[in-house]
Amino acid sequence: MTKNMAPEELSTSRTFAQVNEILDKHERNPRSLIPILQEIQDAYRYLPTEILAYVATVLGISPARVYGVTTFYSQFSTQPKGKYVIQVCDGTACHVRGSNPLIEAVEKRLGLSEDNRTTDDLLFTLETVSCLGACGLAPVVVINETVYGEVSVDRMTEILAELQSGEE
Amino acid sequence: MGEITINGRPITFEEESNVLEVIRKAGIELPTFCYHSELSVYGGCRMCVVDIDGMGVVGACSTAPRDGMMVRTHTRELRDIRKLAVELLLADHDRECTTCEKSGGCQLQRLATQLGVHEIRFGERDMSMPVDDSNAAILRNPNKCILCGDCVRMCEEVQEVGALGFINRGSNAMVVPAFEKEMGDVECVNCGQCMAVCPTGALVVKSETDRAFEALADENKTVIVQIAPAVRVAIGEAFGLPAGDNLLGKLVAALKILGVDKVFDTSLAADLTVIEETQEFLQRRQAGESAPMFTSCCPAWVKFAEYRHPEMLSSLSSCRSPQQMFGSMIKRYYADMIEANPNDLYVISIMPCTAKKAEAQRPEFVHNEVTDVDLVLTTQEVAAMLKEVGLDLGRLEVQALDSPFGFGTGAGVMFGNSGGVSEAVLRHVADHLAGEEKPVVDYPQVRGDQGIKPIRISVGDNTIRLAVVHGLKQAHQMIERIKTGEITVDLVEVMACPGGCTGGAGQPQPERRDTKSQRAHGLYISEKMTQLRKSRENPILQTLYDNWLGEPASPTAHDALHTTYQSRRRILGEEIALEPGEQLEVQVCVGTFCYLQGSYDVLSQLLSELESEGLGEAVNVRGTFCFEQCQGGPSVMIGDEIQARVTLERVPEMMETIRDHLSGTPKRLD
């Protein structure tokens, strides 16, 4: 599967129907563009451009504007993200406490690099973030909604192994 | 109402909505990149910074005047801020000024000189992005963009198109078409107003002067030029002459020196348009058509309607624009008349307009491999050609247009102004309905620069309700008001550019704020000075109808002078895949028009029925954007066959078709 394609289960009529539910929930009000995009991203795990074009159509605003908002905020992605988004904090405190070896460990285990942040099977995406506001727990890693504190390279490898085995 | 003190001088203000306007009223030309009175205030360029007591340094454009304000405009701090801002812009700018199309007319270049920026301390731009030449009329060079956003606001706020937008943030910010596509793949209507406000060379007219020189050098080609009405009152500006001066005679002389064989006047074709369009208008009224007729002279408006209002396409006059009527007349009638092969005649239009470039390329205007109009040059390009060969327009002796098509009436000349088409048609209709020749009456109600000009005119027992709009947003709003029944009209004249063709994006960039109204005024003066002021009086038209067309709206006229429209997909290449696999393809259009007609409900219903019948696996349902069949919307495509007007009630019928397809016996539906 190429990286530009959404994983099969994402691109179903069910998710598309959800887009309409989301739009209706916000009364198709262009002022709610950001919450609408957030919810759609939750459904698709990213914002496919064709869905953005559809959102623009429904809200009666230009596709260029919708795309502009999407690219302005780093929370939005127009590229498919992995099922597990691994955020490694690289803020000052975490950096000092060894976030770099964590990043390297993730890259090594998942075969990722600086330019290639999502695994080919769309299971994992690696992101570095600037500060998660939990410096007392440095180095911090957040995977989807779960926070892991004082993560060592061994612990990181363990977490990844658990997630991987859970998927098999 | 109140008084503010500017540099120690008291200045009263009244209607001015911001301090910048008051400062300019006081005769101080504070520089700006991002301020245009007709657009929303952006406050991004920081050129108009002022120091106000109690407020500190603020943007004058985004500060409302208050009584008693003490404003200073050129303290050392302010001058330093402006200089630094320009210096920073230049540091991230492709500074190849000498080879830039905009050189000499560039606001960035001008301000750098004016503010005394002699050194760029921050290095040079090390990034080079590809130039986008996919659009028929507009060349986009992102390396020259200073992110003032004038184009974005113009496209969205005045034209309601929104083809361009900002993307990303901070130092990665850019102005690009939706989804970073090329400008040729998005819903750009080629009006060019984006580049009319672009202060730099980031958006410029796609120059085709080389092709013109090539044709002129080709001995086998007879080069025939038509000059649009609005060009004559603006081309002088490029040579330092006042806006509004009619330089038609000098332009003819210049074109002759360049080697043009025949120079004709598009005003003649405008007269022809008046006759054909009036005929169509009266026929529609006789047929009891309740919908208003929209004019079709403006190709940017036509394209806008095709993208955004496919439901109104049947209300568009079928008349070609004067440019295309002219091309058709040359390649069919004139070629016959002078016994030439139409392919040896090379028709160049000189237009105030960039959308005309795209119009001339439409496939409808190519017959038997003969292109009606071979090349469209904007006023700007022609001025550039004359400069290239060293001709100073002001110094030439006037020369007359050629016969037989170098003659248009005043009515035709007025086409260049917003309201001109209406006025020309009114003169004709008034006579027609009255059944007699009436003296020429001016209709001041259709003149001027209000965005929407509604007029009621009574001729005998007949009342004609007209609306003149310019700017596509106004057109869009007019359509909405007509649909809701808020306004009832018989004829709507639409021009995409504010002010009509005189304000076209192909004209020289206006030097002053009253430049456009000077041009409009100049055109009305030119029309007043013509001997014949009604289209029907044009003696050449009589010959055309006698020898070629027969009568208005005849089959020959229809074939040569009328056209058809088609709905267009707004953005190329976006489809929503709903179910994977290689099954029967069922596509439901969720483009603007079909969506509004309820295609989403159809899609949901289809999906749930397929699911409940257990056909979900066998059928690949996709939501798609526009089959360009909007009149028949909502459209559903099953296999390779498009089904029109698929309402909810027809879903069972669609299900049957799908079952037939799956069992291998597709049945045709009506």
C-alpha cells in the first residue's frame, strides 16, 4: 500500500457518513470550521483533501480557505497518520534527560527516519513535540492519549513491543 | 466627524473609517502594500505605521480616527520601522529585478527606492520555487510574493471565487491555490483581478507578445487586429498620458508600423451583439420565460456561472462575446469576401481583459480546425510591444481604422463600461418596443460605480426591469436574491471586473485612485462624439445581415454568433473513495450543485439499501465531485452510464439498475 492511500478500513461509507453527522452537528456553520476539522480528523486519523473539498462545499466557503486553516495548525495533518501516534517530548527538560536516544530507538525499531515519520503499515507515526508540560516526568512520551513518564530506552522498546504484539 | 492632528496640522475627518484615509486626505501618501479601500483591512505590511499619543506605534489602516488624536507620520522610529520592513521583505524576495515583468511598475521596488533602502543586511533568498504557468492568463511566481494577501482578499471578497489562499504559518507561509494545486486546475475564472492588485511580480499577465511578433513576421499570414472599446482610453497611461484620453487613432498608427495588415474595431462586434442579444431577449419574453436573461459578454462571468451556478446557465444569453463574434466574422465571412484561406488570417484581439485569453482557447470557438481568435493581447502587452520597438504612442500621428470593420457606433463603444451593454440594449429595445425611431436617450441610472444598479424603464405599456452588476460577488448575491424572489428582473448585465472592462486586469496598473473613473468618463465622452449612437444604425451591420446572416437569430447567425455553456468541475482530481475493491462502480456526485439538490441523501439511501441487500461487497460506491452535468443533477453514475435527476424517490430504480448490472444485463434507463 502506498503512503498516500488511507488504510482500507478508514475509507468506508461509515466514515464518510460520519463527516455528514459532524457537519450537521455544527449546523453546517463555517464558523465551526476548526472543531469540524478536529472531529473529522478523529474519524479519518488525518484530513484527506477530497474530504476538505467536500467540507468547503457544504460550508459554502472556498476550498483554499479550508486548506489554509488545515495547514496553519500543526494539529491537523493532510497525510495519513499511524494508528499509534508516538509523541516524544524534546523540550529542554526532556532533551537533557535523554529524549534523543528515545527518538533514535523508535526510529531504529520501526524503520523510520527524519523524512519518513509513518510506518508503511500505517500503525505508527513518530512525532517530536516541544513541551508537553510534564517536565517533572522527563523524558515524557505520549502515545495517543496515554502518558509515559521517565521513559528509558529499554522501557520504550518494551512499550513498542507490547503495541506490536497486540496488533498481530 | 471630528478633528485629528497630523504632524501638528489639524485635519477634520468625516466618513473616513481609518486614520490612513484621513492622512491621505491631508495630502500625505503613506505607503502601503496590503491596503486597498475596496478590500477588508489586513494590517500586515506595516508600511502605514504612525505614532499616536497614548497609543504608541500602530497601523494607520487598522485604527479608527477619534476626535483629538495626535498623529505623527514620519518620526525617526517610524521611518526605521518602514525601512526595516522593506529590507526584510527584500531579503526573502527573488531580487532579479532587471528581468522581472513587473520591473518599473513594482511597488516593492518603488518603496525600496522611495524609503532609501540601499543595503540588504540579511543575505539572499536561497530557495527557488517553480513558476506556475498552468493558467491561460496568469503567471504565478511564488518567489516574488511578499504575502500581503491582496490577491487572496480580492479573489474572495470582491470576486467570491477564492481560488487563492494562504497556507502554512510563519516563515513557511505561502499564497497558493487550494490544495497546492496549479492555478490551471482550480476554479480560477481568469479575471486577473488578483494581479491587478499584486504589488510585485508574483502574479502577472502571461505575456504572449512573442507569438504576436512571430505572426507579424510570417509573410503567409494576414494579421488582423480588433481593438476592444476599453483599450483606447487606457493604453496612453503606459506612455505617461492621462487616463481617459482616447488614443485609438494613435494606436492604429502604431499597429500599422508594427506591420499589422488590418486594424478593426471590436465595437462593431459589440453592435452585432446588441442586435442578437436584443432579439434573443425579446424572443425569451415572448415565449413567456420568467427567468431573467443574463448577458454573456464577460468570459470571467461565464466561467464563474459554469463553476458556481450551473442552474442558471440556461438563463445566460447564448450570444458569444463581441471578441468571439468578431473572430467568427473574420474567419467565415471576411475570409470568403477576400477569397482567403481562413487559416492564413491571423486574428489578434487587443483586450483590457485577461479572461479573454482563456475564452479564445475554448473548444467551442474552433471550427474545422480554424481558431476564431488566434491570439489575445492585453493592453499591457501591446504597450510593452510598442516600447520594445521604440514607439512612443503620444508622438505618433493618428491614423484611421481600416474598412470594412473599422466602424462601431457609440452604443458599441460603451460596452467597455459597466452598464454599457445595458444602455446599448436599452436604446435598441426602446425603439423596438415603441415601433419607431426615438432620439438617443442617456440612461444615467446604469452608469457609475455602485456595485448593483437596479433600473426600471417603461416604454409604452412595457416595463423592463434591469439590473447592472459588476464584481462577481455582486453577481453571486444577485442570483441568490433572484432565487429567493427578493428581486424580480428581466435582464441582468454582469461584468466580472469592478467598473466593467475599463477596470480590466489587462489594463495598465492604475497610477491613481481615480484612474478607473477617468477611463470610464473618457469612454462616455468618446461615445458622445460618435455620429451614430445606436447599434442598429451601424451601416456595416446591414451589409452583414444582407450578405451573410440573413436576419437576427437566423440559423446562420446562431451557428456563427451564438454558443453553448457547460457546467465545470471546480477543482480537478479529488474523489472520495468509499469502498475499496474491484466491483461495480457507482459514483454519486456530491459537488456543489448536486449536493444542494440533495445528492447526499441519495448517497446515504443507496448505501443503506446496498448494505441491507447484502450487495455492499459487490458494489464500489464513491462520492465524486462533478460530472460537469449539473443541469441534470443530482447525478449518479452506474458503471459508465450517468443517470440524471436521481432524487430519493428514484433510489429503488437505481437499485434495480445496479442489480441488473450485477446480474450482467444492464438495462438502459431513460
